[in-house]
Amino acid sequence: MSDTVKVNRNEVELSEEILTSFAKFLVPEIRKFYQSEEGKAYYEKWLKMHPEYAA
């Protein structure tokens, strides 16, 4: 028999320091992805599905 833990994601609190640190890690990774050939192709496909953002 296994015990499960239920987490309400709306109640998780993270410090501003942790969020800032995560953002500093994540933003360069996102930029790298969208500058890659795979990222550019993904973005073009996404734009075709969301033409309202093409302007």
C-alpha cells in the first residue's frame, strides 16, 4: 500500500530570491532554444496557429 501526498499548487510559496534565481537560469535557456533551428521552426509553426501575434 502506497501513501500519496496531494499538493495544491496554488498554495506553494517561494521566496523572491528563489524565483529570481530560477528566472536567471531559465531566460538564457529559452533564448538559446528560440535562436536554434529547432526553436525557430517551432516558433514559425506556433505563429501559424496564433496569427494574432504575428504583427
